Amino acid sequence: MKIYLDVCCLNRPFDDQKQEKIRLEAEAVALVIRRFRRRGWVWLSSPAVRYEIERTPDFQRRALLIAMVAEASEEVPLSSEVVVHARKLKEEGFHRLDALHLSFGILGKADVFLSTDERLIKKARKSLLQLPFPVVNPVSWFCEVKKR
């Protein structure tokens, strides 16, 4: 199974854990990463992930995120195809970086796209463009996978 994690997901373990929702999402992301480490799933990353991480203002968090993403199984390369898909998604109303992340997921043939960004999840659900994978919260997705 190929999984694309957006940067919202990757940041979750480093966010303030006082809120139950954030704590649950952080634990779900940690469980997914543990599965990657056991080579159970393929972790797709991209230049968009690296770009967004490089913009993280907190040096310590940025260093932890860079180390974490270095463990990704595959990095989908930037190509004209990615740009074409991203433009279509942006025209559909997706934020520029979200459109890029989704495009990398499409070209990387992701089976699922995990995000903690509820706005992105809702937009993907309502999109007229058919995405080839679900865009879902890691908590609900991990619970569903564990049922199988």
C-alpha cells in the first residue's frame, strides 16, 4: 500500500498534545510511521513536502521533520505532469501547495492521501475532479484499516 502524508500529518506529533483530537491524530501518524519502518507500507514523499518543511520557522522542529522524511520509501520527482495536474486542481479551488501535494500523490500512484487538514479533506470529498485515492484523516483511516 502506497501512502502520501502531507506536512500537516508530519507535524502532528510535534503539535501541542493538550487537545484530544490532536493527540489522537499524533498517535495515528506515529502508528503509520511505525508500519513504514517495518516495511509494511510504502511512504510516498515529494519535493513539495521538502519545500514546505524547509519553511518551518522552528529550527528544532524543522530538523526533526527533515530526519523523519528522510525515511520515506519513495520520492515522487517533480515533472511537467505534476505541474499540469496541480494547475487543474488549483483551478478546481485547491490551495497551491495542496494541489501540488495531491498531484505528487496522483503521479506516485498513492492508494491513500493522509491529512489532518479538515478543509483539504472536505474540499477533496466535494471535488468534481475524481481523485484516484481517498483524502482522509489518519485516525479514521487507521481505524478502518485495522478492521480489515
